[in-house]
Amino acid sequence: MSLSHKQKKHYHSIGHSLNPIVTVAGNGLSDSVVAEVNRALDDHELIKIKVAIADRDTRSQVIQELCKKTKAIDIQQIGKVALILREAKKINVKLSNIR
């Protein structure tokens, strides 16, 4: 799924007020981290994650791998925080950050 510039800009503005839900630390992408990100995406659709890895290239690779495993879209990366999106199959209006 590809997003237009206008859509990305809209998600940036929504994501600005969000706090990171999941933190990926030095252990990398364990199964429990991927499961927690999947749960958060199912509930909220648009989430921030914090990747506490010092090396920029490694951090970017981890975010891309996480997006691949969860079938999410990388909206934005700023420092150690990434904003990712995956539209839910079953939308919960009370929990969703984009509805």
C-alpha cells in the first residue's frame, strides 16, 4: 500500500501527539516484541515505536524488518522514534488513533 504525500502529512499530524507504545531494545526483534506491535497495530492502527539502538543504519534496518513482519507502513522516522501504520481489519473506533 502506497500513501500519497497528503495522506502521510495527515498521519504525521496525528502521530505528533502520540507517545511510543513499544520499545525495541538491544535484544532486537524478539517474537514477543513483534506480537506486541501486532496487538498495538490491531488496536490503534497508527502507533509510535521507540528503537533504542545507537547505530542509525541498524535502527533503520530494525524498523524496516518490523514493518515487513507486521505488514505495516513506515510513515516517519525521527531519531529513535518511528511512526508506523497498518489499517485494522476489524476497526475499534474507541481505540483507533486515525478514526
